[in-house]
Amino acid sequence: MSGFTIEKYIPVICGASAPALRDPRLLMDSCDDFAVYYAPFEYINPLARVVLVGITPGPTQMVNANNAARRALLAGNSPEEAIRAAKETAAFSGEPMRTNLVRQLNHWGFQSWLGLQDASELFSTSRYLLHATSLLRYPVFVNHQDYRGAPDMTKHPLLRRYLLENFVEEVRQLDNAVFVGLGPLVQKVLDRLVGERLLRPDRVIGGMLHPSGNCTYRINYLVGNRMAAVPHATNPAPYDLGREGFRHQYLG
């Protein structure tokens, strides 16, 4: 046995029918109104140079990961191969999330830093450069709704345990990578981990927006020509400061 968490859930993933969203057979943990479900996101890419960090996998990513692992396992692949297929297929999957993410990475110049033609290659031919992850590795729901960062995961006993046991352990294993926080809520937690000396400040890149569909209009403005008025509830300053800092440090 290789020791991956997926091995406990293979009978469910490979059952007569694919697991449903928030399938009770995949419930890992619960406390108060919180529920943590299994999805195969434990693969870690030790060669990564860029780590994209979200809050927690959403419903689309959860379903896509379970389906990818199911296909891999039913085809005779090992648990390790299944979790790798799941991560590569599902990480920040779905639209417009993937497109919003790639547009920001290109606008900042990640493709130039990594020697690529386009940042979309990080999700195809150059996956070896990327590790996509979340502060909370496994999908978390509050009252059956997506967990979006409130209450503060660093102060909630259940969520903080998953943060330390999974994400902080990934930080230790990815000592040659930089961590890109997607959105202010992620950045706040990364800053907290820096303050607790669990993550070095020189390894954190802040300012990028979360690529969810709710942020599409903001991203369109930030990566565009900006001739129009600043959109509602949009503060360009953190984005611009982050982009300027990245370009100064990594593009000279």
C-alpha cells in the first residue's frame, strides 16, 4: 500500500456509479456547520516552480477530480497515477475560471519568466512547472454551500487542522517554488503563515485576483486597456503592486 488517502475511498470512486457531489460516502470530517469531503487532490509535484493557491476546491473541481480518478483506476492505473490524473484534470478547471487565471498569468509575465509561449501551457505541455493547490486541500462546505473564506480558517479548529496538516506540509515539500495567492482571502492566510514563520515572505506573490466567474468583469478591466471607468468594487492598487513587484523580481 502506498499510503495515499485515495485508497480508503477507491470502493466509492470505482463503484457502480460515479460519486455524486457531496456524496455522503466521501464525508471525511464535520464540525458545527462545516463538512469536509474527499476528492483526490493529494498529489504533489516536487518539480513545480509555481504554486497557484486557492481557498478550497469547489463543486466543479470536486466532481472533475473524482471522475478523472475513476477513469484512471478503472483503466488499471495505480492510486498514485490516479491522484496525479485527478489533479492535472481538475485543478482550477471549468470556465471562466481557467481562462481568467491564464489571462492574469500572461498579463503578469509568467510565461516569459518560465520560457513559455503562453501561460496556458502550464495546464498542458508544461504541467511539470505547476503545482495547483488550495489552503484547504479537500472540498469544504458550510451549510451545504461553498466555503469562501469565512469564518477565518486560521481560527477555526477543524479548518486550521486541515490547513496545517496538508497545506503547510506541501510548503515544506515545495522548497523551490513560489506561491501565488489567488484573491485577498488567500493572501490574508498566506500572510498569517508568514507571520507564524511557516512560509518565507520571499516565496509569496500577492495581488492576483481569484479567477472565479464573479471576478471576470474585474479581470477584464485589469488586463485590458483601462480606458473605461474602474468597475464597481474594484481596487486596482493591490493587483498593480503585485504585478510590478513580480516583474521587477523575476523579469528584471
